Amino acid sequence: MGERRPADAVAGHWVDRHAPRAWRPYLRLARIDRPIGWWLLLLPCWWSAALAAIAADRTYPDPLDCILFLIGAVVMRGAGSTYNDIADRDLDAQVERTRHRPLPSGQVRVRHAVLFLVAQALVGLAVLLQFNETAILVGLCSLTPVAVYPFMKRVMSLPQLVLGLAFAWGALMGWVAVFARLDAAALLLYAGAVAWIVGYDTIYAVQDIEDDEIAGIRSSARLFGRRLKGAVGLCYGLAAGCVALAAWKAGAGPVGFSGVAAFAGHLTWQVLRLQERDGAGALRLFRSNRDAGLILFVGLTADALIKGLS
């Protein structure tokens, strides 16, 4: 069977050009050819680490924690995607954007995908065990929303909310890795990250509206319909507001709030550019959330640095 990339994969990625041919279906199963996924999983971890640095009067987020979060994000994004594709292989076969994924296209057998999932999960566990006991417990609790998410699109019209609960978990992890407890700042950051994820994944779902309608798959893009811009704007407004409150509770200064304002400005730009049923434009806006998240991380980190040096 000839190789075909999913429509939303990055053109010219090293997976397609340099990876051994036998490895490519597994690398695609883990979404290595779509790095935006692990970026979006990683960024709330880094926000939380930067916010904890501000609250703890540290000059910068713990570098080792940030590296561990990076490794964990790549591996657990791969594990989550593999699990999602195992659960969704029949639905994926009915959607144009996903029918060429490794499982529905027959490039990987289900039992091999399960073994690959276990291997990734074990690496993720090894990363998690490097943190304190409270962080390990909090990290393990993330498995609940991860486990139920693939089935939510069959039973609820807003499955992106469950995705948000899972993908935003890193907003708790950076804080608990430093303080070994959960405080209001971390919980507010988590709430903001959940709202951000519901917003950007609604944008992502615009690509599949027509196929989802045919296959009977539920999504927030279908739910909101012509109210799409307003709904995404509301999600993004909640995200910016909760992040601002989290920064305030952590004791952030003007530089940190400038980062929050720049983050909010980027989200506003996305809403203004969003168009119904413009799949290509929606994918570009979705991917731009990496930049939005990095803007916030840089602002919070710079605030910690200035506070630490003053």
C-alpha cells in the first residue's frame, strides 16, 4: 500500500524524508509528524513552572523540570494519540482528513499499536517518577480524562471539554513539582488552559464539520454553528481572564501581566480571522496557538527573572 500523509501533517517533515520506512507508520501514529500536538500539551506545563518560579521568588523555572516536561509531552502525546486512534479507527475511516492514518489505512495492526502504546506509556511513567510524590499522584490522575476522551464524541456535543481537562493537566504539574501542593494560582491556570483548549480545538474541528455531519460525530464546531466566532471568543476570554487571575495570585508584576495581555491579543486576532467552514484557515489558526502559548511563557519567565534580580 502506498504511503499517504494525513491532510493536516507537516509537509516535508523529517519523518517522511529521513525515517526508516518501517518506522514511519508508528511515528505517524504517535503524531511525530505533527509537532503542534506536543507543543500544546507542553505549554501549560511550562506556564505552570514559570508561575511557580514567580511565586517561589526563583529567577527562572527549574530547567530540569522543563526538560522532563518536554520529554513527557512528546511521549504522552504519542501515547494519547495511539490510544485515541485505536478507539477511533472505525470513525477515522469515515472522515477524509483521518482515513489515511496508520490504523484505518491498514499500515499498522491493532495489536502492534497496543504494544506501541504500552511502550510509550512506560517511558512516560519513567519521566513522572522523577518528580515528588504529590506530583506523581497528580500526574496519575490525568489518566481518567485521557481514558474517556475518545468516547465522548459519541455521546456529548462538546467533547472538546473533556480534551481540555486532559490536555491542560500540565498547568497543575509545574506548580505541584515546586510546592508539592495545589494552590489557587495553579487551579486558576488550569481553568484558563481548559478554556484555551476548548477554544483552539473548536477551531481545529472546523476542518471536519462536513464529514462529521455525515458520520454523526459530535464536535463543538457543529454545536456552535453560526455562533462559532462568539463561542470561541468566549472561551478565549475566559482563558485570558483565568490566566490573569492566576498571575495575580502568584504575585506576578507588570512584565508578567504584559505577557498575559500579549497572549490575549493573539487570541483576539485568531477570533477576528476565524471563518466558518474554512478548513485550511482553521488549521493555520490552530497551529498559531503554539506562538500564543510561547508568548505567555516568555512573559511569565521574564517576570520571574526581573523579580529574582531586583
